[in-house]
Amino acid sequence: MNLIDFELRGDFIPLDALLKATAVAHSGGAAKTLVADGQVRVDGQPESRKTCKIRAGQEVVVEAAHVRIRVHAPPL
């Protein structure tokens, strides 16, 4: 399984945007299709909302990709 750590720079990121930003999906349309087809799980539960708000501490699993959401730590 491909493990991806994603640093969140705000309060949340929409699920479809996360899938595109991490290259799990090659486009926004492909990301929406993954969600619509029931291939995405958030914190172990199936997620059908394409723009669900994903926040720090959550985990998203799609096929062979596991994305962990972390808080962005700015340089000191």
C-alpha cells in the first residue's frame, strides 16, 4: 500500500481536491468518479460526499493508496 503524508495548510480540504493534490486521481473528474463509485474510505468508513471536508488527523484510503492528513508546520 502506498502511504502518503499530506500537510494541510488550512482548516480542511475537500475530498476531491485532496485526491487530486496527492495524485491519487489524475484530475478532479477522476477524483469525483472514485468517490461516486464507492472506492473511497475516510477513517475506515465509506464516503460518498465528493466535497466532504477532510481535516488534520483523518485518514483516506483509496485502492492501494493510504493518505494521512497532517497539520502543516511552518519553518521556524
